[in-house]
Amino acid sequence: MNKPNILALVKSEKSARKRMRYLALLHFTEGHSRTAIATMLKVSRTSVNKWVTTYLSQGLSGLDDKPNPGRPPQLSLAQQASLKAFVQQRSLSEQGGRLMAKDLSHFIQSEFGVTFKQANIYRLLHQLGFSWITTRSRHPKQSEAVQEAFKKLPNGNDP
């Protein structure tokens, strides 16, 4: 690949990391030493060596960012589905749908043998599509008819 094409890649690239790799490659094609490139870009010489070697062996596609899958989840997909079903079932139960993080933590510990901190319980619920919103509580003796009758009473300032 010639210098103008690499320069165009440097100018058009949005990712700062990838742009840095292209810049190193541009300087390499201009004949600079790997040590000089590392000094110009303020990166380690090892990184420049790695980028140049990858380019020479794999081409430009070797400079693409590799996927970072992160830490694997502590609960399997089947366990997550079971937890989701438990939350949905409890939220619709007659005893009330109020679930606390400690309740879910106890369920996860007893069912799956995995311990979660409270903040991670909330994160897990968010990943499962739940939001942590509670409903307004209702008094057991509350009556819709009495409330409607009260709304129809004239205001003290009304004629």
C-alpha cells in the first residue's frame, strides 16, 4: 500500500487507537526506524514492532481492533431465564410484587450457588430487561367509590 492511501486512512479513521496504528505504519513506509516511530508517537517500541509485524504478515485487516468479550457471566443463559421467570412470577403474585435486592440475592444463592453484591443485582436485572421501579402502596381499606365521591365535593372556595 502506498503512502497517500495510508495518509487517507489516517485522516478518515475515527478510532484513535486504529489511527495511531496507521500513523505508525505511515512513518514506517516513509523509512523511519521503529524506535524513532515509538518516540514520535509516544508509545512503546514493542507496540510499534507488533503493529508493523502484524501489518507485514496480515495486511491492514490485522490492525483492526480485536473483540473484547470481557468476563464471562456468572449465570448461564438458562439460569438467567430462570431468574427472569422468578421475578416475573413474584411481581404478579397476590402477596405483592415487592422484591428487594436481598430477596433476589438469596434466591440466586440458594438456586445457583452464586453470590452477588447488591449493585450487581440491579445491573443483572437491568440486563434482563427489568427496571427498579416500585408502585405506590395502597391502604388495605382504600375505596375507589369514596375517593370519587370526595372528588365531587365542592371546594371550600366554590359558590
